[in-house]
Amino acid sequence: MLKSPRYLQWLALFSGLLLLAGMVTPLLTLTRFWIFDEQISILTGIAKLWMQGQYLLFLLIFGFSVILPLAKLGLLVRLLSLNGAANGHTQKILHLMHEYGRWAMLDVMVVAMLIVTVKLGVIVSVQVHYGLYIFAAGVLLTMLVTRQTVRWLESGMATDARDR
């Protein structure tokens, strides 16, 4: 068995913190009619969808932008704590999540922000804030940690196969 690289565990923790911070910090400010300002974070945008009765959009965006990224990080931390003792089924799940993660998080968030923006009215200006960059950094770091974890597990399985 290979011991998991400690830096991957720390990077997974850091990416989780970035994701959580990115979910609660303002992503953008919408100004309607040059007077009314409204700051939106991922969580406030999702809450607005729920309050407006957009339940399907709420479920899609909440699932892809909140639940699945955090579940993915939970799986990564679990795999890294196994010290290379992961079975083939676990690795298949990780590989599937790695492939999904390339596309799901950022584009769903952008679509959600576009939907919220379009629903707000005719004259709207948008100002981007640091929350967008924090969330994007968390997504990219999660993708990097996933890729490195997949490589680490594959090298451990190759080593186990040679030792038999």
C-alpha cells in the first residue's frame, strides 16, 4: 500500500474552504435602473429560485453547484485517508466524478447567474465580485486534487499488481 501524499489532503481541505467561501461571498452586484443594487452569492441566488417557485432550477443548481462538489471532496478525503487501499469500484466512482467535474460546476453556476440576471428586468448592469474568483479557484483546485488522486490511486494499483 502507498501512503497518500499529505499535500493532497491539505489541498482537498483548502479547496473545500474555497468552495464554501465562494458559495457565501458575493459573486456579483446587479444594479437595476441605476438605483437598486442587489448583491448575489450562489446561496442567495439558489434561495431566490426557491422563493420564486423555480423548484426544478433550484434542485439542478443546488445539486450541481453545492451538493455534488462537496460530496466529491468528501469522497476525495475518504480515498486519501485509505492510504492506497481503495478497491476498483471506488476508483471507478472517482474516475466518473473526475470526468463529470470538468464540466458541471462552472457552467451550471454561470447558467444560474444568467437566469437570475435575465429574470431581473430590462435595465440591469452587472459588477463581478471576488466571490466568483474564490469559487472558480475552489473548482479548479478540486479538479487538480481529483486528477492527482486518480494518478496516485492508479500508481498504487499498478504497484500492488506488480507485487503479486
